[in-house]
Amino acid sequence: MNTKTSGVQVSLAELVRLRSQLFKTKLSNHKKVKTTTVGGYPSFFHGRGMDFLELRHYQPGDDIRAINWRVTARTGKTHIKLFREERERPVFLLVDYGPQMFFGTQVKFKSVVAAYVAAWLAWTANAYGDRVGGLIFSAAEKHKKLAPASGQRAVSRLLKALVDNQPTQEGYLQKGQFSSALVQLQKMAYPGSLICIISDFQGLDKEGETHIKRLAQHNDVLTVFIYDPLEKALPVLPGDYEMTDGQQTQTFNSTDYQLCQVYQARFERHHTDLETFFKQQAIRWLSLATNDNIVDVLRNNLGRSKRVLPLIL
């Protein structure tokens, strides 16, 4: 991606430019859409729309304009046509802006990658007429809540929130804080929504898994796992290295084979546990490193070209 950025902080201009890099990407839904606003996705509501659903006997209160006179004349009983309405689907983005996301060793910080992913998904949803809302989570529990709204103004509101609420290295991710954000999201989301959770999932515990299960029961859920290459494996070049979280500093030697093995195994266990959990809940998930080409990875996994059918989330 040819974008000038420090990689530590994201700018509004960068997130706006993502709009021009969209493919024809459709964020498809599996579950019943239960919102009431007309839009681009078929729901299971019965009403007037483009797609014929079925015939049934006339009932008091039915719209007489829906009467099928040909079938009525043939059977001697009044029948009406039912149609499958098309309704929009809200898209809710949960963006993890905890202090552990303010980290990166290659190209971008994890928080910057999270902002790019959220912006790309928001622009894509907007292109298909979906309403966009969500919650930006911070360890200070000053969650930025955004009610779902449609149009470019809604996307601009989200992008500004992503820029204005960027994390710092101050503080720690406390136990239960990620779960708290998921609870807030449960209160905001409508059944039949698309839920996109963007995080490194370091704060995900058993309670948080329970909340994700509940979200997945009545919504489509997409999770984007963000990590830095240094979190996956220690440097291969021999020597002493210092790592810090902003408050504590630790020195290690990369020639310590056992240390490197334990370090790598810890990441792989986290990655495997996430993959297993999400697959058990039929949740689509995507891994994204800070040195990946963000737009290319999103296009290849969630997008389509003009010649390719859309991939299903």
C-alpha cells in the first residue's frame, strides 16, 4: 500500500483514502435480518418487495393490492401474494484500542492496523447501503459508542473516532475489561447484524468467550486477529535484546534456544486456541500481521473482483 504514514499514529486522511481502494466487496449474511429499514439484503420479513415468496389465503387486514386475481378466480377463494422484502443490515465494529495494541516492530502498530481494518470494513458496508456503528474499546473503559447510521457521514464519524481515540502505552489491560466491551456491544447490536471484532484478543477470557457465543447465536460474526511478527517469534540474529511495555523492561538473549521455543509455543497456543474456538462457533476469522499489506489481505479474504463471486463471511 503506497501510503505515507509513521505507522505509530493513524491520520484521518489515510482512512479516507481507503475508500478509493475498495473492491466490489459484499459482506454477506447467513442469519435472518431483523431490522426494519429498507436496504440491500433479503430478510425473512413478509411484505412487499422484489422477490416473490408464496401465495396464501387472504386474511383481514391484508393489503388488497396484493390479491392475486387469477388464482382467486380459479380457486374461488381469495389469495394474496407475499414477497420477501429487502432490508439493510447493521454492521457493528468492535475495535480494540487497549494499551497492548499500542505496539509494533514492523511497518505499523497494531492499533493502526486495527483502524485500517475498521475503516475498510466501514467503507465497504457503506458502499452496499448498510448502516455502520460500533464501539471503540480502551483499557480505561472510556468506550466510544457509535449508534448505527447510514451514509458517508456515519463512516466519517467512525473514522474521526478512530483518530481521536488512539491508544497510548499508559496503563494495562485489566482482567475483564475486554468482556465489559463485549457486554456493551451485546446491548447495542440488533439480531441479524454483522459483528466485526478487531483485536489481538489478549484480553479474551472464558467470560468473554461466553459473550461472543451469545453474539454469534443471532448475528454473523467476523473476527480479525492482529499481531506483530515479534509476538510470533523472537529475532533470529544472535544478541541481547530489550523489550518494554512502556513501564517495565526485560532483556533476553536470542541464542537461548529454549527461551525462543517457549516464546514461540506461547503464541502458537494462543493462535490455535482462537482458531479452535471461532471454528466451533462457526465464526469467520482472519489473521493479520502488522507487516502485511492490509488492503491486499482484506481483498483476498473478504473481497471479490468483477469476475469472482463474493466470498461468504
